Amino acid sequence: MKKNKNKKGFTLFELLVSISIIGILTALASVAYSGAQKKARDARRVQDMKLVQTAAEQYYSQSNYVYPTSSTISWVSKVGDTVLSAIPADPKDSWTAYKYTLAAGGYCVCANVESTINGNSTSNNCAFGVGTTGNFFCVKNQQ
């Protein structure tokens, strides 16, 4: 019997190894992508908190030094301009909404973050501490 030395194609073992490598690479890529999404959403939350802080300070300076009292209505300043039409929505629809509260002598607004590294408070009541990390990123009045 003559052996055919011109074999074409892959063996079953070679195919299984190739498919396994592709599966492992896909799993690693999806984990990295998920982490990048969390970081992007947290960055958006931090940006939203700073936007609300800027709008509240603008409202304060234009409205006889009083901070806005509600998070559900438009903030209209004394000069009639809309400072902020609404509190921004969280980038993850099923996530906790931002919390704006009027505190003694000012306000506090907090967002629940997905990574504790991005947080600066352990509660949404603006419990700041030196070097604090936590599940919330909060900003408060600057006056």
C-alpha cells in the first residue's frame, strides 16, 4: 500500500487546539471590555457630578445666594436663564439614580459608582474623609 505524502487539511487535534486558543482570547477580550465599560461609566458619573456642582454654583450666584431646592424641576436663575434643565441620568439605566439633597448651608449630590477606587465617599450622605474611597462619588457646595 502506497502512502499519500500530499496530505491536505488539518487534523482533529490541530482544529481543537486552534478553537481553544480562539475561545481563550475571546474570553480575555470580553473581560477587558467589561472593565473598560465600567471605567467609562464611572468617568461619566464624575463628569455629571461636576456639571451639577457648576450649575448649582451658577444658580447660587444669580439667585440671591440660595441653592436650588429640587432635583426634579428646571433650575431657573433670577435672570431667567435655565441653568440646568434636569439632573443628568445615570449612564446605566438599571443603576441607582443620582441623589441631590439640600444640606445645612448648601447641597450635596452623589452618584453610585461601580468601582470603589473612583468613589470619594462611603455613603450618599456626603460622608467625606481624607483619602476616602467608597461606592459613591459626591460633590458639595463650594461656598
